Amino acid sequence: MRVLNRLRRPGLRRLGCRSDRGAVALFVAICAAYLVLVIALVIDAGGRLRVAERTDAYAQEAARVGGQQLDQAAVLQGRGFKVQQDYVRQAAAAYLDLYGLTVDDVTFSDDGKVVTVTVRADYRPVLLGALGQRKVTGKGSATLVHGVKKAETD
């Protein structure tokens, strides 16, 4: 019994055995670091999704504004309803300029009735800094319709 009591004293240790003292603190520190990293990833990924959604909405509205720029000469000459491509670019750029965005690309269908606007925005992460800094792309399209009598289906 005396031998066991002597081994249990704080100053005495058996050979080859290590103390577990502080192991829990190290484990908690490592887990806390990973937890902070996961929280940062969730917050910044959610922010990036929010920016992507907003960029899509602005691109859609820019396409709608651009799609309202009719080629009046073609309409008056009886060639049908088409958009004036230069005016579409200007109108989309003016609309997006209100929100501090720029037009990345404007494309038109062959018949000139579908306008597609692509917008790029910068996303700066809140917690990850330069690690998660990326460009976010939004795309929207608008179709010029005239004399709608029934719903269009794809």
C-alpha cells in the first residue's frame, strides 16, 4: 500500500508513463479552431449566395429594361418588332450603373427578340478575407412579345 501511495504523489511518476494533464485543453483548442473555420465558411458561403441571387435579379431587370428598346424604324416599315441593339446596351448599362454594377456582356437571339444580359459582381468575404474573394456572375434574359393572346409555354 505504501508503494501505491508513493506512486500517486504528484512529484513521482512511473517510468514510461505520461501524464494526461492538459490533453483536454489541447483538444478543446483544436476543436474551437475548426468550429470557427466552419462558421466562417458558412457565413461567407451564404453571403456569396446572396450576392449571386441579387446579381441574377439585376441582370434580369437590365434585360427587361433593354428589351423595351424597340427598333422604331423596323416597326414603322412593317419588318416586325425587334430591339435596337445599341439602345439595349445603353439602357442596360444605365440601369446597372444605378446599383454600381457593370454589364459584362449583352447577347441577342438571331431574330432579335431575346436579350440576354450578363453581369459580374465582386464578392468580398466577411471572415475569410482574400481566401474567398471571387467574381460572381449573374445572367438574365428577356423576350420581346407583342400581342399576347395566350400564355407561352416551353
